[in-house]
Amino acid sequence: MTKTHGMSNTRIYKIWQAIKSRCTNPNMSRYEYYMGKGISYPQKWESFEGFYEDMGKSYEDKLIIDRINGNESYSKKNCRWVNYVVQNNNRSNNIVLKYNGEKLTVNKIAELTSLLPTTIYNRRRRGWSDEKIINTATIEEYRRYK
């Protein structure tokens, strides 16, 4: 009888399977963002045990895996376990604006200002500059000052 790791029904095992599928299966949704971009994983991660050796120590059930640099492949050096807020701020399709000399996502700007993300998106869609998007008061703010 073959001895296995005994983790086939765990969440971390399913995450490992999803990584492999994204990088090897052209029928997966969002193919163009992974295999289509040349995103792969190290040979060591071909086995779950290799993946677990690199990433298992910092794993927590409430976290998801995130590639620090979305243009680079999965690896111990380029991956981390994060919550959904951090991961969503690291997406390659984020809108990024300049605010106080920093490049920040819409959600981060909304967190730092009184603007709703929808307000920021709508202003961007209208072609407003980053400065105008961030520094123009909302209708609610105008009403407060009347």
C-alpha cells in the first residue's frame, strides 16, 4: 500500500491543484492570465509535498495564495499567503492612480479619502486626471458646506 501525505481533502491541497491547473490546462478560465502569459511553477511543486515544504509553514485557512509580482511565476520567493484585501490590491487589472507621490489602487485611495470606489471609477471613465479625481469634493461634501 502506498503511503500518502493524507491531505488530499484539505483546502491547501485544493489551492495547490488550482495552481497546477492554471499553469498547465489551456481549457481553464482566465487561461490568458496564467499559462497564456507563461506563468508556471517550480518543478519542486509538481508534487504536493514539494509545494507544502515551501508554502505550508505560513499557510492559514483564512488566507489565499498571492504572487507578489503578477508577471512572474509561482515560486517560494514570489508567493505569500494574504487576505482578500491584499490580494485584490495586487491584481494586474487594477486601476492605479497617483496619490501623494505614490501609485495606489482605487480601493486604497477610497480607504485614505472620503471617496467611494464607484465615484473614483466613474470619474476615471469620464477622463478626469488623477489629481482631479482625488481632490474634487463629492456632492455630499458640497451639501455639508452649504
